[in-house]
Amino acid sequence: MSAAEKQNDPSARGPYDEEYQRRVREIPRWKSWLLFPAALLLRLWLRTLRIRLSADVRQALLSDKNPLIIVFWHNRLLIATELHRRFRKWSKVNGLVSPSRDGAWLAAFFRMLGIGAIRGSSGRRGGQAMLEIHKKLAAGEDIAITPDGPRGPAYRFNPGTALLAQITHCTVVMVPSKFHCALRLKTWDGFYIPLPFSRVDINPKFIPYDKMWAHISAKTLAEEFRETLTALTED
């Protein structure tokens, strides 16, 4: 059954769809190819970067075969995708993308970069998206999350990320990055665009599941995560 047929058939919908479901916007496949030149340019651009991280972290990323929840601020999205391509290439990574029309273009762009797109947000298809994320992690795939995205405010930590860690028991990897030469856009998050051939220092922090997480609220855990990632971040 196609996605469109599922939308029109109540018996084919998941348990959360009645409450959260709205139409997920998609763009025709031929339109997505309009993004190909930009995706190719970005791939080539990112491959010129000199990413520096410790040997221990490099080995941990390469050897850990368990699914990870990779967390980074929205303004560092570009470098996080390249980090995964270089050091987690054996595992697929998925990102959360809005089900809106704008999100449809971003989802198509993500796919051209080799990133899976899970369509949902806190306001639309939130429950269904959480189920899909859980399935991806259970299948051994990584999940990349920007806890302050997609609209901010910058460096806010959405409790949904903490809730996901509590539910799945997966290791959380905080990914800060220091840019030695980059443009910074005048957007709500101060988005970074590292210049070609520039150096980027990354010092991820692995946070294995702790049984104590089950005894505190997602909001409290999110604040602890925010403090950790903020302390690692250099602007």
C-alpha cells in the first residue's frame, strides 16, 4: 500500500496517527533533482575540511556498532553530517525533518547527502515520529538530533531528545565543534559555514545510558544535557 493510500485508509494508520496525523508534504521526484548540484557542491566542500579529533574518540566512533543518538546544536549541522560520513560510514544516520512543504525540500536534500529523513515535529506527527525513530534505533541505525531546531531559540535543549534517550537506553554522543575559519550567518542560530580546507576541532562526549535517567523527568535530564553540551561548545 502506498503512502497516499495509507493516508486515506484509517485502518492502515498507526496508533498515534488519529491524534497527530496531518498530511506529510512531499515533492515530486523530478523536482528533488533540482537540488542535485547543490548537494554535490556541498559534498565536495565538506570533504576538503580538516577534521581533528583525538585517536580515542576516532576509535570509539569507528568501533561502536551500537546505535547512537548524536546531538549537536543546529548551527553546526554541516560538520555533524560530515563527521558521520567519515567515522560512522558503516551505519546509516537519520534526521528529524518537519512534515511541512519546506521540510519536504530539506528531506529531499538530506537523502542526496545520504541522510534518512523522519518526518515530524513537536507540533505535527510528534508521536508517530518518535515511533519511527525508535524503530530506526532498534534496527541499528543512528539518529542525529538538533535539540534547539528547527526554529530555536539557539542553544535551547528540547526535552524530546532526553525522553528519547530514556526510552531507548541508547548512548548519547554530544558533538561540539570549534571552527578555525568559517562564515557565520545572521540567522536565529548564527549558522556556521566552515570555509574550504579549513580546520575543525571536534571533541565529542559519549554519555552511556544511566539507570538513574529513568527516575528523573525528561525536562531535568534535558537541562543536564544542555549544560554538558554548552560547556563543550566554543563560539
